[in-house]
Amino acid sequence: MRQSVLALVHGVQPGAEADMLGHLTGAFARSGHDVGTASFTHPDHAPRLRLEDLRMLVVMGSLDSCTDDSLPWLDAESRFVCAAIGRGIPVLGICFGAQLLARLTGGRVVSDGAGERGMVEVCSEDPERVPAGRWYAHHRDHIVPPPGAEVLASSESCVQAFAYGPHLGVQFHPEASPATIDTWRTSFYGTNASLAADDPAWVEDRAALADHDRSLATRTALLVRGFVRSAQRRLSGAV
């Protein structure tokens, strides 16, 4: 039986939401779950959601920073995610989503200027939950995990994954594929940050992802399987 998984996307043109999920769609499908999408960032498409309907929540990346309290949608999304955490609904946070998860659970988000962009070597303390290898990263801020969190993976620059109870935050982008790069270049709008669609670095990013696409899809499936199994253990214990 498929259970309800919701992915919150940010600053993407209506109609392109599902394209943001990349490898996650197939990874969750292989674990027996469909993924729906919603967004707080468009005032005409803000979700009317019942936490009672959710089994798992995915919070995707954003061009904006979760520390930018001028964002008109950030408070509503933060309250929704915080309520999900409070109800024990397992949250998978990706890049911005991982940073928001850290911030809402007592950690911090710190700007380090240059950040990371491109394929990054990730070392894992728990390869069954976060497979080691080269993952795609694109961020300026980095995570200081909350007290009591378990650091699962890191790169030379920063923490790349942490677990907090049933929740998992990953700084890199497991969803990333050549197709998601195309969506990022053409579909982001209405953000406080800027993205140049003609930036030549996008060509390099797309080529690198094409070279690693099969292995990334395999490792994303393993990461999602580990997250889903952890979520199922939590849900079984709650019955």
C-alpha cells in the first residue's frame, strides 16, 4: 500500500513542481511510495494541508536562505515543518530543507561565503543510510547540527548529512540529474536570490551529472530506502 509523501518545493513555476524531484521520484517509487508536491512560495498555490494525511515530508532546496526572515512565505512553511516534527512525521531535508530542519531542531545555519558547487566527495559514517561517493552540491550556507544529532556524512568543507530522531538532513542534492539542472535554469522565479540561466557553470554541472547519473540514481535509491525504513520503524512504534 502506498502511503502519503509530500515534497515542499520552492520558487518554481507552477506546473514544474514534479520536475524538481529528479531521482527522488523513482527512489520513493522503488520503496513503495508516490510523492506529491506543494509550495508555500507562491501566494496563489500555498498548500492547504492536513498533517494527519502525511506519513513522510520532504523539504527540497531553494535559492533563498532559511535565515532570511524577510521571505514572506518562510514563517508559514517553518510552522508547518515544525508541526510535522512535533507530530513525529519523518522529515527528509535537502540542502535548504536540511538547513531548515537543523534550525527548527536547535541547530544553526552559518554562511561561509563561497560554499560548494559541483560534484563533492562525501565521506560517510553510515553508508547504509548515506552512501559515500561524489554527490552534487550547490549551496552557500552550511549546517551546524542540533544537539543530540548524529552526523552521518561530511565533505572537506562541511557536514553533509545528519540524523535527528527519524529525520534526515542532507546538504547535497540526491535528486540532481541533468533534467533537474534544466528545470533549475528555466523554472525558478520570485526568489530573493538570483540565478543566471546562461551561467556557463550550468553546462559543467549538467555534464558532470550526466557522467554520474546512473551511480547517483542508485545511491539516491539507497538513501531513500534507508530513510523510509527509519520512518517505517517510527510509524510502527507509534501504532
